[in-house]
Amino acid sequence: MESLYREIDELQAAWKARGPFSCPHGCGSCCERFEPDMLYAEALYLACWLLDRRPDTAQALLDGTYAAPAGRSAEDCMFYDPASAYHCTIYGARGVICRMFGFSGDRGKDGLVRWRPCRFYPQQENGSLGQASQDELYLRFGAAPPVMDAVMRQVLALDPENTQTVPLRNAVVQALGAAALLRELSAHSGDTHVPPQGAA
């Protein structure tokens, strides 16, 4: 997952360098009234990240005592912090949909890439382009954004047994249980006790 996330960053950096589009500073609107779904591979990466970087949060999620940041709506992402300028409290481990929102395209019925700027981009940028076809993208910017379904196919290939997305709040708790157990087993794997000869 980490390698794929780096690849997403590189693809998006190349796309962002081609056009004038950028998120308004401190926006966070994509986290409001939205709960992302995740594949198990994404959730497991997030779970490991939480255990390493936010162990208190991980434990609270496992215990059922997790309290989402104050000031958020019940419809907002559980990890959205409206009081922070950066908003996302799991930014380093956020899922694919969160990474690609606004800077990825999809494919139309003709199989060609299309892209629509985020409605929260500054008005003068948003007004300059509606949904753009692949031809228009190459004409205006000489490139097209990364395509969401191509990235999701790579995630699915990491764990072909788990192909259903699950709401974040459920996915992360399920994955945390598995990751915590694996971590505990790994920590004790060197503790194999060999009884002395002749011991019962």
C-alpha cells in the first residue's frame, strides 16, 4: 500500500504541475458530510499506521471509547478535525478515495478519461472548466489526471479475497483487531520455550 500511495502522489504531482488547479488553503470540505469506504488492504494499512503513530487512538477504537474531534458533525468523517488547519487526523494513512479526490479522473462509456474540477476550487478556476474530455485535457494541459479505477484495480490485486468496500468506521476497527493480534504474535514469536531434556 505504501508503494502504491507513493505512486499516487507522483502521478498527482505530475498532473498538478500541468494546470492551475489547487485546493483552497485549509478547505477540508471533502471531509464534511462524507464517510469514505475502504477496501480491507487500505484499512489494514491505516490500522498499522494508527498502532505505530497514534496508539492511543488505536486503543480507543478497539475499546469502543474513541471520541471524534470536537466540533464535527455526525455526518462528517470520524477523523475530521474542523479546529485544525489541516483537518485530517490520519492524513499519512488516508485511503485512496481521500488521496485522489479532486485530482483524479474516471472513464466515460467510450473508455476515455474525463475529469471535472472540484466544486470547492476557487471560483475563477472552477468556472473555467466543466467536465473535460480526454481530448480537451490534452489540448489544454498536455496531460490527463490519474484514473481512479486503475488505482483501485491495483489495490484489489493486493488482496483479491477482500473485494468489498466497507464504511471507514467499521473497516478500521476490524483491521485494527487483526493488526493488533498479528503484532502481538510477532512480538512473541522469538519467545519459543524449549523445555530441558527429560522434562515432562
